[in-house]
Amino acid sequence: MEITAAVVKAQGSEFELTKVVLDQPKSDEVLVRIVATGICHTDMVARDFVMGSPNFPVILGHEGSGVIESIGEDVHHLNVGDHVVLTYGYCGECEICRSGTPAYCYEFFPRNFSGARMDGSHNHHYPDGKVLNDNFFSQSSFATYAIAHKNNVIAVPKDAPLEILGPLGCGIQTGAGAVINSLKVKIGSSIVITGTGAVGLAALMAAKASSATVIIAVDINEERLNFSKEFGATHTINSLTEDVSKRILEILPNGVQYGIDTTGRNEVINNVLSSLAPLGEMVCIGVARKPLELETNIFLTKGYKIRWINQGDSVPQEFIPKLIHMYQLGQFPFDKLIKTYAFQDINEAVEDSEKGRTIKSVLLIGEYKQ
């Protein structure tokens, strides 16, 4: 079938809306008519060929939401007409997946970043037959239609607003999961979150929903810091004008119990580590642009725990519906982070995301009836 996709033709180039041909889904795949797709920092990382991303030309996009049009013969838990969110790919069979931690699947990289199916095949090609790199996060959802593996298609309630649900598949579940799944933040506890982009603000909302009582947001953008107060930040620190460690210890003389870093910056991570309370825990989400140098000597007498996490340690089939339910109850207002754009304005949406004018850009690609 002929579809429209946003194609990146060369490293670092703009997205171009292009007519391409999409093959029919295989037996373990699902064809989804895309309603909307979030734009995530990882899409720009792939466009710029950081972290060993796919070759070019390529169709990116990995926060898709839409309606199932057809299913393969080996797909039994989904139905045509289901409203769905697309998330990251994983095999579902290895010991890591079976242990309930699919974000660390042995096949995570090839299923999400190789630019092809596991067997090396592609489902997109130009009208002349030339193949396109695809299968980004097992979906490539910067398109009017996408094919996804049955494992990374999550059925969602039909009374939820499908056009904003896509970011739950990656960025929003990453931030919220860091609080709920990874750190398991306790009632009445304290937490510092560095970086107030979509991931950081999702974490902040989850901290409030988890009844943390001291929630500290750190950023260099004063407007973002003020915005974070709407989502439950009890204190804000501008790291351009304030000493972060000193300020945290003024707020909490014995240190903060939990830390989340979304920046990947060496000095930011060390600031949080030096401000943790004894037995404090920290998780890192941001991609570092250079090797990290941690001040590990402070760990010895403090009992700190620090680790890097992927996708908020979530099991998407369970966690995404829970986040939607929290949203419907008014406990997780992630919709306030979103600004929508028409599909043809994808490059404007990307630029607004990169320059911080928009917290979470979402492309409106198709229509649906709620």
C-alpha cells in the first residue's frame, strides 16, 4: 500500500514527507493507522547518527498511537479496530524478558536501532523497489501507517484521547517509570530531578502522585522551573545562578533520599550524588555526550546506589494502561506538556523541541472517532 512517511535521507538532514510503499504485516505483526506520534530526543539522536543509529535513508518515529487495521495470523491478543500505543521492541522470550525486565532484552539494540527486522528484511521501499531503513523501535511511526511487532503494541481504552497517548510509549513512561518502578519512591520522601524536559517533568508528576513531600527541580531555564511548580515541585534551583549541592543541603540538611538525572552531564550527576542522604538512591536517564567521571569516594561511607535505567524499567503492557488510568483520574496531567503540530510541520516541531520552545511535540497524522 502507498503511504506518506517522513524520511531522513542523509545524516543530520531534515525530514521530508515522501510517498513510499508499505508491505503487508507478517504473521507476528500488526498494521496500525497512525493517528499521532510524539517527537523524542532519541529521534534526533538517530537523525544525527549518534549511538549507532540506522543507516540512511531511514524512517524514524517511536511514540506512535493509532488504530489497528489488520493483524497477522499469530497475533491473538489484539483485534482490528483496537486503539493502541506503540512502544519499544523486545523479544519476549529471553531470560531477561521473562524476568519482567523487557527494556534490557538481549535483542534490544537490533530490535530498536538496526534499521531492519531481526531477519534483516524491511517493510518499506520506494515505488521503484529501493528499500528504506525502518523498523525504528519496531515501528517507524513518522508515517501515516506503521507495522509493529505484536510485543510492542499496547491496547488502550477507547475513551482515552488517542491523539496524545503516543509519548507514553517512550519519553513519558521513562520519566514516570524512574519514580514508580525504578526508585519506588515512598510516601513522604524527598527527591531531586535534574532537567525539566518531558522526561523530567513526567518524573516530577509521578513523584507528586507517589506522595513525595519534598520535590526539587533543577534546570537552567527559569521558565521551565516556574512551570515545574504547576506539577508539584516544592523547590526549584537554577544551576546557572545557584550552587546546586549547597542549595539542596539548605533545603534538606541531611540530604535528599532520591535523585533522577535526565541530563547526562557529569557535573550535574556529581552535584546530586554529593547531596544524597545516607543510603540514598539515584538513577540516570540522560545520554552522556562524553565519558562520565563520578566522584565515587563519597559512596563508601554513604551506602549510595546509582544505576542507569532504560524505559523507566517498565513492562509496557502493564504500565502504560496504569498511566492512562492515572491521567483519567487527574493524577498524571501529562497532556499539559504537549503541543500538537500538523504532520507537514514536522521540521518546525523538531526545531521547537530542540530549542526548548516546546516540551513535548506531537504530530497529528490521522483522524479517529473517539
